[in-house]
Amino acid sequence: MAQAPMRRGRRALTAGLVAAGLVLTATACAPGDAGSEGDAADGGAVTISFQWWGNDERAVLTEEALDVFEEKNPGVTVETSFSAIDAYIPKLATQIASGSQPDLFLIPMESVKEYTEKGATTDLSEYVGDVISVDDIPEASQKIGQIDGTFYGFTLGTATYGWAYDPIAFEEAGVDAPGPGFTWDDLIEAGEKIRAASGGAKAAITDPGGYIAHFATWLDQNDKLLFTEGGELGFDESDLEEWFDLMERLRESGASTDPQTTSTLDQSMQNSGFALGKSAGEFIAASITGAFVDTIGEEHVALAPYPTDTGRLGLSMAGTNVAAVSPESEHPEVAAKLLDFLINDPEAAEILGLTRGIPLNTSNYEALAPTLQGGDKIVNDFVLEYQSDFSDPAPLAPAGVSTLPADFTLAYENIIFGQQSNADAAKALYATFESAIS
């Protein structure tokens, strides 16, 4: 083993490391290595591993919830690891290739079909209704982890994207706050005013051009999809070039951040243009709003839809991940019990709040909603205000596309650092998309 198992007392150590892409690993053992001599149900000691991605706030709250799980399940120890998403994706791919994925692990939505087809997930059907309760989980939410009607996992929450912005910065620049009817041209105009008001130091928005999720939102605004229900591409090469052209307009007007700032983005607070004060806003997964509130203060954080030229928001409530059990796990029932705890236990729901999105369990959510404060309340209010205009969730991505988010980011970095034109980058990236699904 690379290091001894550890989890408790790690919280002070975790701060700041996620942003550097360092995976904080509680153990380097393969699933089931530790504590495999017994089963908690029989009074023996059981150790299972759980791996996820996220920021420091999510890590601390997850550890607090796992403390409760261990208290309720004497004899069970949960060893954990987490990282920022950019580091998590290649690590998980390596683990799955070697069959060493943790007992319970999170899968990015674009990789669910691929990893299931590779046999990296366990059919959970025998645990559903017994170990994993679905009584208070809407049928639509249950389907997020299903393929052809078979349960391969559950999302730990449903969420949407949003535009986190500083209402004070907009007000000081004399710019109307973003909301319904706010267009991309309005964003460019706002960017000019915010630059002027800040002496050139602050952009209106952290450059969103390199994130495939933001491109997918823009596609939805134009009534197109990233992938169709049949697993085909729902857009063409000209859409990619048009997106890159729009991003170029933002950069050239000064509305978005400089290439150096943009190239370090990893969804952490330490590298966020918004959290660092280099921009007055950022397109984000709404579930991390609380981290911005904790970093820059609640008075500096509000949520709005993305700009749109069509009147269509391009947003939906979708799964934030799929939590799956490894077929190599020596304790799959204990791993399934942990999954049930994370999605159904009221104490877990109270601790986790909306850090992983809207809770699946409707009873937990109804109990939680009136108590929400800070970032969680901002997210909840945003969803309640705009959900009636949300689109249907996009189809699951086909197998073979798990590297496309990284390919998308690399293509955009080639553009902003002058290595490729918008047209050439679009052509090459579209070919990569076609190859991935072929």
C-alpha cells in the first residue's frame, strides 16, 4: 500500500489540495482488501471504500455524514478519497481499466453507459426495495441510474447549471442584473462597463468556452442536443465553430477572463476566476454555490440563468452523477447500504444539504427546504423560480465519450493560446466526437 488508511482528522489537510488536482486518498488498497475477514451483519469488522469528486466544502460535509453512517453501523469503516473533477476522471478510468475501482464510487454522467458496458458496475436490482429504498424517490429520478430498465446506480442528487454572479459588482458598474431576457450581447455590454468600473481589473464572466457542459446548455438554447436518444450527435461542426466565435467575441470585448486564468479552471475555489475576484460571475454547477458563498460572502453571490438569444433557458434538472457499486467489491451489500444512507437517511440529508444537488428523497427535501440558508437557499430559490421553464433532461451519453470533456477543454485552450483557429479547432474536435461514438 502507498499509505495507511486514514480518514478522521483529515479535514484541515484537505483545504486547498483539491484545486491542485491532488487526490486525497484514504487508502491505496483494492476494494475489499481491508477488513475482509468478516461482515458487519455477522458482527465482524468491514472496511469499504468510497470515492467521489468535489470541492473542500463537499468533502467536509461528506465526511460528517459518513461519521453518522459509521455510528449507525458498528463494525463498518468507510475509507474515502476525493479530488477535483479534472483529476478524478483519468484516475477513475485507470482504476476501471485495472478492475481496482472502490466499493462505492461516483461516475460522471457522460461515462455511465461506457463503464456499465465495460462491466465496471454492479446490477443493484436485488438490493432495490430491500437494502435500497425507493419509496420516496420519484420514478424519473430512479431512471437516472438505469440502463434498459436495470439499476446500475443512483444519482446522489439532481441539479442544474446557473450563472453565479456578484450583484454588487453589477450594481456598481451600472449594469442591470442578469435575468430573463438577458442576451449574450447584453453580457458583452455588461463586460465593457464592469471593466471600466474596475479599472480594467475585472471581467464580467469567467471564460466558459472550454467546458462541454456550457456548450451543451447553449445547444439546448438553440433546440439542439449534444447526443440524441439513439446515441448520435445532436449538433454539427458549424455549431462548434459558432460557439467558439461567440466565445471570441466575449474575449475580444473584455467580457471574459484572460487565457492564463481560463486555463487553470478546475471547478475549485482556488482557481475560480469569480472566487479570485478576476470576474464578476461564472457559469457553474449550481450545487457548488455554497462554496462561493463561503469564499466571497453571501452578499456577493446570486444565481441567474445563462444569457440566451432565443428565450430558451437551456437548463434542466438532471443527475449530478451516478453512484455505483464495484463488481469486485467483497462487501456489495454494505456498499449498497451506504448508497441507501446517502440518498435516504434524514440525518445525511440534513448534513449534506444541497451540496450534491436537490435530494432524491422527496420527504427529505420537503423537510429540508424550509431550513435552507446561504448558498443552499440561493440554489433552492433559483430552481423554484425557473424550473417551470427548464428543458427535459438530456439523454444519457453513449459509450466511448468519457474523454470528450477533456478533449473539449484542450481544443479551447488551443484556440485561446493561438495554436488553432476557431474553424480548425471545430473541425478537429467534431472529428473527435464522431470517432468517440463510432
